[in-house]
Amino acid sequence: INAHHNLGVIYQGQGEMSKALKSYETALRFDPDNYRSSVHFAQAEHLLAALTGKTTKSAPRGYIENLFNNYAHSFEYSLVEELNYLGHKMILETIKSLYPKSDFNHVLDLGCGTGLVGAELRPFCKKLDGVDLSKSMLGEAKARGIYDRLTKSDITDYLSTSKLNYDLFIASDVFIYVGELRDIFRLIQSRNKRPGKIAFTTENTVRDGYFLEKSGRFSHSKKYIQHLCSQFKYNIIKTSFFN
């Protein structure tokens, strides 16, 4: 499994999609016999779905955890310096424009990663918690010294089992690894003890619904987000679109 999966990743990175497909298909013919091969099996399955246009509900947890454990030390440089990512700053600017005089009492950073958005928010909240599936990413976040509490968990599990008493939930560059967002919206709406707000980013699609793109990330349509907000009684205060 491991060799064919790795070969598929190499081919995909080189743009050799037909060869990548064959490598992932070959990897899936083998039964996983240890943790590493089971992770690579899940990754091959996810990437094969992405390349063949099949939309799943979410990226496998093993895929996400392995991806960001390996990516943690170079994550910020790659995202900010090489890709000019500004999502964390856009979220802060939006929050400040809507609530210029508000200091939030307790904020939860969903999929906190290395703490990019947390660092922007820290001056504007009294308490800041973070949750992430990657141990290595959490290590980077802890080194920043900005979080009051960090938890290693899948975000849906965390929202299902933890005591939620937050003014604000943040999800920056997180929902691109979660297709179906229904459970997240439902759990926040039903389990949070106080009226809260959610600020998040998505990759937009003009198609109706959510889709697994060839990149292995999910896109969501404005109509899909609006439907969830209507279903769970969220008020949409502001939306912005960026290229």
C-alpha cells in the first residue's frame, strides 16, 4: 500500500493524473496490516475520490492527521510566505468591523493549527481555546503561548462531548477538509450555552452544494451555507468573497 500510495502522490504532484489514478487504485487492492498502511489506504481512497469526481462527506481523519503532522514545521512559511494566505487576517478584519468595541469573553479556534488566527484574535478575547487533530500542529500552537487550553481532537467529537460556553467560534481554512457541515452547525447551535457567533472561511463553488475538488479539498456554495443557516436559525451578518 505504502509504495503505491507514495508513487501516486508523486505522480499527482507532477500532473500525471492517469498514472496517479492507477497507483491509488493499486494501493487499494491491498488490505492494511498496520497503522501506517491503514493511513495510506485512507489517503489513497480520498485522493482517488478527488481525482474521479466522487464527493465524500469528509476527508478521512487519518489523512488529515498525517498530512498536518508532516506539514507542521513548514506550514506557516508555505501558507503565508509562498501562497500569500490572508484568511486569518480577513477573519479578524471582519470581526473588528462588526464588533469594534467588543472583547469576547471566550473563543474557540476550531482546527487551530499552528495558531495563525489565534495570534490575531488573542488581544480581543479574555480566554482562547484551540482544538486540532494534529499533534504536531498543536505543538507549534503551544509554543506561541497564546492559548489557555489546547485539545487534540476531531472537531465534531469535541463539539459533541465538551462543555461549550463560547461567545465566538472560529474556523479558518478548516471547512475545506470537511464536506458536510451539518453536524458542526447543529452541534454549535444545540450545545453552546450562550448565544454565540461563528466566523469561518470556505472555498466557494458556483455549483449548488459541496464538492470534493481534485486538490483533495472541499468547496461549498453560498446557497448551501445559506440553507444550513436557515435550518439551524443562524443569522448571516456578513459574507465576503475573495479570489
